[in-house]
Amino acid sequence: MNSILYLQCYDGINVHEFCTLLLYLGGDQHALDKAVENFPGLCKDNSDYHIKKETSLRKLQQLTAQSMLSDNAKEIICRTLEILIEIISKLDHLPTDEISLVALGGHEVFLDVISAAILLDSLGIKDVIVPVLYEGTGTVCIDRKTYPVPVPAVAEIAKRYNIPLHITDQQGELITATGAAFVAAVFTSRVLPENFIIENTKTSGMFRAMLIRETTCETGTSVEHESDQIWKLECNLDDCRGEALGFTMSALFKAGARDVYFTPIYMKKNRPAYQLNVICSLSDRNQMEHIIFKNTTTIGIRRLKMSRSILKRRSVNRKTKLGEITYKVYTFENQEHFSPEYESLVTLCEKTQMSYEEAYRYAELSYNMGKPFTKYQGETDL
């Protein structure tokens, strides 16, 4: 069951201090060390890791996508970088592919973002509640220029992502641009759930945090579903060949799309057309858009960040007399349900000349005969 992080930032936020808090809450230091050690592009100098400060944020997104991190950690990192790219590009009038770590103050900032994402993931945190960010007042000097607090980057992030700010009497900057971008990337609510159980609570420096678990009513029963965030891309196509649409769908699935589908629609002048819809993670979004632009006639793609509720599920491989079958197993209302994967049934049909229905019934029987079962090497979490 995923935990929810309730975060009170009375003295602003910077990502380095946030990492310390997550370690206090039980974040996995060993997992963090191993992930950083294996992250592509990082070099070790004595006991410290670093990356060239001239590295562009776009390149860092690519390295993140190539890493062995979980999809959740990748999405947090890429989302944070994307927010920074958008804001810096607007304020400094720079092309998005020319923004480097120099704009953030050095490689340490990126290491903090990686670390925070990994630690959040190690704690099983998918939802982050941040009611308000506290900011200082006055002015600060950056690169020999004087700026009011909050600095333009922080103010723009707060405005664009609807993050509430509370200005205090404390002189100086309390919220860093990277800290604000990270909050914008991970926070899912400003309000606590109506019923919850406190699993852990810590106070560290500028933060007070609670790890909580949502419950139903007064019973204290845990909510069965989990939540995550995905991106939906869509465009309307009225002048694209059917063969190109089929090829595009295959290319999107091969590149890691969660789902791809077409919806028949009518456009202006009553022209029949198709709406292409793609569901993907943030780390795959840029590649999905590239595939769509390259293989269709569209000149614009709409995108929407969406939250979803998902039942806890896992993938199970079961050995049978006719070969191995993969199942999707999920739980609802304390009952376990399963569904054989389509590809496994197709392989079984081709191998045995069974009909699809016969293969499905065989897979169903094989699964039920194996209950109760224990994990073995073929079983993985989805």
C-alpha cells in the first residue's frame, strides 16, 4: 500500500534538505547509493559524484530515461527538469535545448533531484500533500543583479502550477527555484484525506512531515486502490492514410506507450476523421510526440496530465504442461482476480492449434489448480 506524504514547509524548501527529511522518514540509503552509482553520465571523484555543469537539462532527461530507475522515479526527475526548462526558457528567452546546469547553479542540484526522487520511491510515496509554501521577503542578489523575493522563477512556478505561497517577515529567499519545481512535480493535493492513519512523523530543519495512509470511514480499513499520474496526448487527423495510422500505433506501443487508440470523429465541414489518443508516462512523453509528428500529418498535439486510481496488481508466470503462461493478478475487496495475458494465449494457440476460447479455459484452469501459490523467479510486480 502506497503512503501519502503530508509536508509542511514553514521555512521554505530546498531539495537538499528535503532529501535529509526523507532519510529520517526511513528512505533507503542503500538503494539511493546503488542508484546514483549506476546512473548514466555521473562520474565519481573521490567519494563525490558529479556531472559536467555544461550538460543541458534535455540531455539529463535523456540520461534519466536510459537509467535503471523505476518509472515513478524517472517521471519525478523528468517532470522537475521539464518545469525548470519551461520557466527558464520563458524568463531568460533561451531555446529549451540550450538550458544547462549552469542555470541551476551546478551539478549538485541535479544530484539532489535524483536523490529526492529515489528516496520518495523507496518509501512508496505516490501522493504528496503540500498545503502552502512559506517564503521570505526583501531582495536577493543573483549574478550581480538584484531581484525581489520571491524571485521571478519561483513566482512563475507558483503561478503556473497553482502553488499557494505565504510571505513571512523573514528577510531573504526561502524557496529555491529547483525546490519550487520539485514541489510542482510531485504535489497532488493541498488537503488531507478525511480519514487517515499516521505511520511516521518527523521534523527536520525547515520541514515537518507525516507519512499517512488513507482509510475508509471510521473502520480504519485501508483504501485498496493506489494512485499515480499519467499523460494523455491527443490530436485530430482528417488527412492521414490508414496505413500510416496503423504504423504509428505500432511504433507508439514499441516505444512504451501505456495505451494507444483511435476514435472516429467528425471535424469542420463534416469531414470524417480520427482522434489519436496516447497514454504514457512523463519520461516517455517527448518520444511519443516525436513519433506522432514524424509519422502523421498533425501539426499540433494536445497534452493533459491526469491522475488515476489503480488496483494493486502484479505479473505472475505459471509453468504448465503446455508451456509457460503469464497472468495479470489484481486484488479488489480482499478478493484476488486474474487474467491471462493475450500474448501468452496466442503463443499457446499457435503451439497447440487450440482455439482462443480453449486456450483461455486451459489457462484459467491451470491457474486455479495452482492455488495457493508462492512466488518464484518468474513473478514480478507490474
